Amino acid sequence: MSLPRIAIDAMGGDEGVRVMVHGAAMARRRHDKFSFLLVGDEKRIAAALDEHPGMRAASEILHCDDVVGGDEKPSRAIRRAKTTSMGLAIQAVKSGDCGAAVSAGNTGALMAMGKLALRTMPGIDRPALAGLMPTLLEDDVVMLDLGANTDCDARNLVQFAIMGAAYSRIVTGKAAPRVRLLNIGTESIKGTDNLREASQRLGDATGLAMQFDGFIEADKINRGEVDVVVTDGFSGNIALKAIEGSARFVTDLLKAAFTSSIRSKVGFLVSRPATELLKHHLDPNNHNGGVFLGLNGVIVKSHGSANAQGVANAVDVTARLLEDDITDRITADLAEVSAEMRGTARHGDANGESEEEAAQ
């Protein structure tokens, strides 16, 4: 059976159609069994495809000249879901025409439209935004939630842990990823009531494909000591931006130091292989591709400023999620959790929600 094709919102992102098509073409070299639905301005997409004959043969264009603005409110974007490139890419997943959608557009709008169109999986109250970050070791660390849910209870955190572990098994190949909850300390008495309750539930659970190791502090996220870091979207987004800002600070500081004098410039030439490796490791394009986990379908968010390599990595993540069927993995893990732990799914999240609720 052929793999489902991937819908690409070709109009999203800062760099435009050419970079989105180029990135998808790069990813297809590693996943040549996939085909694509490119949504956006037909003339611009066709012009971009002229540079990638192999991609052209594997692609269909769905014309659309309406685009979700970068600062557009999710509530407004939802009402234009049937006319925008982002909305039509998501609709292609809902209809079953595509197995996944990739966009570099407005994150809030993407999340809102995805929730409303695809709904959450049975047993999941809220979807979470998961991303990959570099570590000192070979494997990246999965972190969630990165901003989709600012306020989370213990049950949400447990569900995030299950989804994050399923994602980590795909990207790392580990049968039982190490999972920890982000906290202000590693002691069991530290943190909020929700964190302590989530830790207790995960610690007591049996049959889950993960190693739950309690709490982790923010300064250990990138040390390679953990495979999945779980937190609420408020703390996760702050931690993510602090880590990204620190990476830029280090690279800018090194650049300033190496250009401060003739001796420094000579030192730079000697150490250039090491500094290039550091730059490559810290480049967000090499870890691009945030995944909205917990929906009845795969939606991947690319950085708006991603270059072609960054887009390629986002599409690569998407292809791997489809190849390994992330939805089935999460469903199987949820089945291992007792009904008492899951609780009864909230009526609004499980059975549908209004546009206003989805846009929050």
C-alpha cells in the first residue's frame, strides 16, 4: 500500500514559495515514495517546480491565493479556513486526501484550525506542540508543550508524556525513552500540585513504553540525560526561547571575540572546523519541525524563518511520523494507561468545540 501524500502550505513562512518547494524537494530525496499536494499560488509554485523536475513529477498543485497573515488572530483565520492555503492544506488531511500537512505560517492559526478540523484523539484532552532540541549527545531531546496550552493539569501532563515518548521512539529508535517533567528542582517535594500529581501517576503506571525518571531542571535539558522533557506550554515556550537566545548569544559572542584583533582572526582560522561544527549544531534549521501531537492527523509546524534545509527537516519529520504511524503508537500507549489515570475525557474536548474555544 502506498504511503499517504503530504500537503504543503507553500505560501507560509518568511522565505516564500521557492524555499518551501526547494525544502520539500530535498526531503523527497530521502523519502522518494511520498507524493505532495502543494497549496498556494499556482504560477509561483509551477515556477519553483521548474528547478526540481523530480518533485514536479510527484506533486499536484491546488491553487489558492489567500494567505493567513503572520499576525492574524486565530479566530479570524478559522473563518477563512476554506479559502487560505493553510486551511486547505489542513482540510486535505481531514478529508483523507493527504496524511499530513506542513506549514511555516502563523502558529496560533495553524493550531486552531487543526484542532477544529481534526479534533483530538480519543483519550487526549488537549493536543501539544512538540519540538526537537540539540543535546551534547547524538540524539535530540523532544520537548512539549512549547506553547499550545499555557495552563495544564496533571492529566494533561501525563498525556503529554505518553505522546512525547511515542514521538521520541520514532526519532531516536529507543524502545523506552527517558522521560522527565520540567521542574524547579529534582526533589519529589518540589513544584506545583499538578507537577507532583503527574509525577506520581507516571511513576505508578505500568506497561508504558518509557522510563519515567521524575523531575529535571532547565539547565539539564540539553545535556543528553533525558529523551523527553514534559511541561506546560507557558513554561515550555519560555524555556525554548531562553535556550534559543542563549545559543545566539554564544555564537554572536564568539564572532565578536574572533574579530576583535589580528591575533583573534588567526585563532579563528585555526579553530574554524570546531566553530563550524558548533554553528551547525546550534542552527535551528537543523532541528526544525514542531509537531502538534494528539490530533486525528499529523500537522507539522516549520519555523517561519526556516531556509530550504530547515523546511527539508520539517518535511523529513513529517514523513517519518507517517512511516511509523505516530497516531497508532499513541493510541496503543494510551490503551496501556488505566481508566482511572486517564479519567473521563472532557465533553468539550472529546466531542467538539466552538470556533472561539479552538482559537484560544
